[in-house]
Amino acid sequence: MALEDALWNGLVREILDRSHLWRPEDLAGIVDGAARRLGIGVTIYLVDHEQQFLRPLGVPGRPAQEPVPVDGADGGRAYIAVETVAAGDRWWSPIVNGTDRLGVIAYDLPPGAGGDEDGLVRRCEFVAGLIGHLVTTLNERGDHLRLVQRSRPMTPGAELLWQLLPPLTASVRDFTVAAVLEPSYDVGGDAYDYILDGRRPQFVVLDAAGRRLRAGLAAAVVLAGIRSTRRAGGDLLAQARAADAELLAQFPDARFATAVLAELDLDTGVLRYLNAGHPPPLVLREGKIVETLDGGRRLPLGIAEADPGTAYGEVRLRPGDRLVFYTDGVTEARDGAGEQFGAERLARLVEEQSAGGFPLSEALRRLARAVLDHQDGPPADDLTLLLVEWSAGAALRTVPPTSREDEQVE
């Protein structure tokens, strides 16, 4: 055991020592080369923007690997459950950065190497976690890794928004938040934001009027106004007013955005929120909709009015509750017969997916696929979903099993 630990520690040290001067395209080859000294082959797969395929990073001197489907494959199972999957001598471990799922690593092990299964799982997941951090760092140095994740070109509006948004999944010890945007390569005016600081996390979902780059620019202005004011100590009302002022100042054509801004007090359970002309969020408890958040109403952001509204909506939540924020592209998605997806179907599917014990991010991925599958043809509008679950169990399900054990021991 001590010798094996020393060998794996040497692998980690080699990767870290050499990572400082890497180009993005160096990652796969150097990691595989270091692992070969242990008799292990390594292939890194990154998930595409649609979360449908895991796409391999090429290793110099090795034949190109085929993409692996997220649904119905061993590698996909590791991605879905955020845990290592053993398939003979090929083991798959999830790559996460924090709690954001980035892909998987395939380890091709020497015959019989899986005897110390618990120890090997821990080592595989440790290296995969290191790769997750390196992928995030290397993404800032070039386009190579981002291009691997794409199945087609991205519009300028989508390029703008994806650069502004926080990770799709983030967790702290007592709650988790997950988001999804579609169509991934052509999203324009939809956006989301959140902060997890302290005991008062905040969440924003917005939908700027229009399509493509002009809508993306308006969404960017709203996010900038909200973040600037929030970081200066402003409350939700001040944040909304700042977004109003910036939209009015930057867009003479009266560009506006609908939005929900919310803050959850984790000590009292009180959720305060503002709704600027947006679809009302839902509160789900024990498999049922218990609240539709209709309060805190004001006009959409960017529409000048004498009194934009000073009253918050309020609701008291309990641990275990789920919050569902969404844009109208979700509930108004229509099938070939013209039937809308609707809020009731949305709530039912949230519960069905979460009841399977999946991480919240996976439940949301499946829910987004259900909305897209419901539609007759390409989406007529952007769709955004953001789910929040106030639960330590939900947070633990977003990290690999070995990390779950460490958190529970602590």
C-alpha cells in the first residue's frame, strides 16, 4: 500500500510540477505520459455544451478515440452519478471542478490492478479532481479545450453570455444550485447568476428582450448592474434599480428584461424576492408544489416608472425544499399540437428526476432534455432553468463518493 501511494503521489507531483507552463493542448499527452509510468493509460473526456456526449482530448501518438454518449455508456454513468464506474480493466472517474461536472477520465489499468478497490477509487478520483482544476485553469489560456466541447460553432451572443455566467453547478454544505441554458450555441437573452457567500445566498434568473447579440448585450448590462451594486453592499431593491438605470442609459430603443432576484436567509428560512415581470418561481416540498411565488411584483427591468416597486415578496422555506426558477421558454415550449409544456409538468418532472437519487445537476439535465423533446422543431425561445435545493444530502451528491466520506467524517 505504501509503495502504491508513493507511486500515485509521484504521478500527482509530476503533473503539478509540469502544469505551470502548459499550453491547453499539452494536458492530455502529459497526463497520459505520467500515468504510463504506473502502467496506466489515461484518456480525458470533456462533456459538450449539450451534455449529450463526452468528447476525448487527443493524445499524441495514439489513435483518436470516439465520443462517448452520456446516456447508455459506462463513462456516462460516471458522469451522471458523479462516481467511479469499474468496467473490467477500464475505470471511469468523474471530473469535477468544485462541484461543476466537466467530464470523465478513463483509466486503462493493468490486469488485476483493481484488487485494492477502495484505495484505487480514492486515487482515481483524486487525480480526476486535480485534472478538473487544471482544465478550468487552462481554459483561460486558449481555445483548445473549449473547442473540444463544441459540436458546432457558437453565435456571438452565446459567446458573450457563456463568458459571463458562473458554473452550472455549485454547492456548499447545506444547499446546492444548478442551472442549464438552451439552445447552448445560440442562447441570447437568458442568463442567471448566484452567490453562495455566508448565510444569505442570492439567485438571479433573467430574460432580456430580443434575440442573439442584442439580447445578450442587454443581459450583460443587467448582470453588470446587479453585480456592481451587490458588491457595493446594495440589497435586492438597489440591485434592480441599478439594472433599470443601466438599461435606460445604454439602450435608447427601450430595451428591457424580465427577472427574479431572490435572497435566502439560511438561519431563518425566509426567502425574500423581487419579480420584475417574470414567470413566478415554484417551491416544491415533499413532491408537491406548495407555493407559487406571486409576490414582489414590479415592472420589467429597464422600464421607467415613477414608483418601480418597493415591496418584497416573502416566503418561509424548510430544509429539504426545492426552488425552481425558469424563463418562459420552458413553460411556453409547444409540441406539434400546440400544447405548452406548462408549470405543472415542469414541477412533476423535477420531482420525478430528483426522486431517482441523482445529483441536482443531473436531474436538471434530464429536465432540460424533456423540454427540448417536447418541442416541435428547434426552440422558438431561449430556455433557462435554475434549481436550488436546501439540503446537505443534495450538496453531497454533487461530489465524488470519496469526498462525501471526507465531508461526513469532518
